[in-house]
Amino acid sequence: MGFFEVAAILLTLAAFLSYINHRFVRLPTTVGLMVLSLALSLLIILAGGAYRQNADLLLQSVDFNEALMHGMLGFLLFAGALHIDLGDLMQQKRIIAVLATVGVVATTLVVGALAWLLMGLMDLEVKFIHCLLFGALISPTDPIAVLGLLKKLGAPRSLTAKIAGESLFNDGVGVVVFLVLMNIAGLGDGHGPVTAGQVGLEFLREVLGGGVFGFAIGFAAYRMLRSVDNYPVEILISLALVMGGYALALQWHVSGPIAMVVAGLLIGNHGRTFAMSDKTRLHLDMFWELVDETLNAVLFVLIGLEVLALSLTGQYLLAGLAAVAMTLLARFMAVGAGVLCLRPIQDFTPHAVKVMTWGGLRGGISVALALGLSQRLGDDYQSTRQVILVMTYIVVVFSIVVQGLTISPLMRRWQVNGKPATDHS
């Protein structure tokens, strides 16, 4: 299938399932699309024959890793960062910085070690470095899923800023950790042994370089926006900022995700206040909200359809369920340790650890990285490829469907709300 045919099918499916969800199912959009696309996948499996062949052909025509990591992600991160209040984010900078860096590395190590022990108990021959790669790809919370959830939660602003800020930055750090581990495993683009110094330089180049680059292109776009008052031109500038900036970040080997977050924060705060008229703000917000909603719909339909590419044996399903528990445990430990260390200098809302643990959703980024890893592993690691894919997929589905549907009732039970009287952090 060509690009136009694939895009037409996915967009049509996203529109149809969005209509069904809005008209009849009435679940939150992200959860509803995931559930309906999983149901569609199940119907295709049961129908078999030409339906299954055509679905397989569609999935083979889509490089999920390439489509998300080198396509949709820049747009989605910029659109998400565009509406984050920088003042709220700066008030929570300590916990965001800790969870987005140390938290990601710690979760990678904990999940990787537990996964390695699990593989041994299940007599599955999976190397420790591959278990660490699974830990790295499942560690970052997904900003696309998290920001969609936060729109409807009504949590205190400080708690919302913590969860949103962490999700915007930790995916970029998580991708860097994943790429470093890929090089250590001999699966990356580097050659020869990897030293600790090289790892440190790579991390600094990707993370700090991405931040500096994002600020530079964001500031350049901000100055251009200030010099004109024509909303079609200004929307075009923002579009060029994302597409051109993300492409250039990939060419210069700095973190494109972090660059888009920084650029989005700059345009969404200083740009919105000092460089746009009311008319431009209205049209810019409408444009990027449409981009965000459309790409989100297509993304979660794709995630639901990817179940067709999995080998769902009983052993792999059991490993996936165990991975859910491991991921939640590691998340709870990382968030709890971060809050415990910062509590002497910062107040936190009651039940913050529980809400941040259960509200830290995994999503398309984890699936994309798992599929990318699967493509790099040779035929000698067939069982490794399948068990990592299944574990990742089950964690993501559980995260979006179960955690996404239950976080709001749990917050009501814990009496966590957005009233100023309870918001001290």
C-alpha cells in the first residue's frame, strides 16, 4: 500500500471509531479508541481469511516506530507543551527534574532487574541487557496519553503540573537512555565498545543539546511572530518550527522530543503573551488542538491494531501481566523516593505519590521503541523479540484502559480535587 492509501484507511478508521465512541460508548477519547480498536482487532482475528490478510498488509505498510518517533511525536509534544503554564511548571521544577532524570534511570534498572529474574523463573532465555532495554522503553510516562487524561481529571494545578511536566520531559530522557543501552548491546549505530565517558557525553549532547536547540529555534520563531500580525503566516511559522526543527534535531543528533517541549513552552507562554493578537491566539489554539486530536486518534487506533502483530501465547501473556506489576512497583518506588527526598523543602498534596504512580500512563512511545528494538534483534532472538513486544503491549493497554478509567474514581475516593484549599504544593 502507498502512503495515501494507508493514511486514508487509518484516518477513516479513527473518524469512524471516534464517532462510535462519542455517540454510543462515551468513554474518554483515548480509552474509547483503544478499546474499540482492540475490539476491531479481535473481530479481524475471529473473521480470519481476507480480513486478516488485509489487516496484516496494512500493518506491514506502517512503520510504527518511524511514524511516531520521526513523525507524529514532534507535533504531539509541541501541541501539549503549548498549553502548559510555565509558571506552574517552574514551581514544580525540582520534582519534575528528579523524576525525569534519576527517576527514569532508577525505573529502568529496577524493571530491568525484575524482568531478568522473571525470565529466569519462566525459563525464557533473555539477556540482562535486553531486560534493561525493556526497562528503558517502559520507564517514561507517555505525554500523549497523560495530557489527554489530565484534561478531564480536575486535579490540583500543582499536581497536574508535576504529572504533565514529568511526562513532557521524561520521554526525551527515556529515549536517550534507550539509545545508549542499544549501543551498549551492539544494536545501535555506533561501532566498537562503549565507554562510560561516551555514555555521559551522549546523554549530555542529546538532553542538554535538545534543550538549548529547542530554546534557540523557539526564540527565533518568537521574534518572527512578534514582527507580524497575520494569523495564517503565524500558524505556518509554528508548523515550520515543529517540522523543520524536529528534522534538524534528528540530523544534529540532539533530542527532538526535548527540543519540541522547550520550543512549545516558549511559544505557548512568552509567544502567546507578547507576540500574538487575540485573533492569532484563537486560531493558533484551534489549529494545534485539531492537530493534537487528529494525530491522537490515529495513534491510538494504530496501537489497538498492533495486537495483530503479536504472538499471544500463554507464557508470554503471563510475562506481560507480571510486567504490569513490575512497572507499577518501580514507578511507585521512583515517585516515592523523589517525594521523600524533596519533602523537607517542598510541600506535596495528600496522596500525591499514589496519584502520580497510577496516573503515570504508558503509551505509544513505549510501543514504538519496542517495535524498533524488535527490528534490530536478529532471528536468533525470536523469543526475546516476542516476549518484550507482548510485555510492552500489555503494560500499555493496562495503563491506558485500566489506569485511565480508574484514576478519576480513585482521586474522588482519596478526596484529591482542584480546590485551592487543598492545593499546597
